[in-house]
Amino acid sequence: MNKLRSLSTRLKTPKFRYGQKIAIENIHVADVILQIAAMKGASAVLKQEHKKLNLNEIEDMQDDLQDMFEDMEEINEVIYF
């Protein structure tokens, strides 16, 4: 926090050189470029993983889980009622 205040104060003083301002802007641009590269990489990985998914298998698994849940409900009704 103190660093930000110090930087803010320096930016407002006439002693602050134009070259320093450009250097800070270049750092910001470099950060944005790295963020974009990271997002592109993550997007590519997500696309690859999405291709591996088989929606029919997922639906079958959900159906099996629903059947098991219904069986458990029947067992609970017999035991507790």
C-alpha cells in the first residue's frame, strides 16, 4: 500500500520523468500480454478436455445414480415406516 502511495506521489511531481511513465506503461502492457497468453493456453486445454467427454456416459451415470437414489428411498421407506 505504501508503495502505491509513493508511486502515486512520484507520478504527480514534476520531477517524474516521461521515460519512467513509459516504462510503467510497458510493464502494464507486458502484464496484459501474459494474461492473454495464459487465457489462450487455458482455453486450448479446456477444448482438449471437452473433446474427451462423452455426454452419453455422463447421462448413463446420472441415470444410474438416480436409480440408486430411488432404491435407497424404497429401502428407507421399508425400514422406517
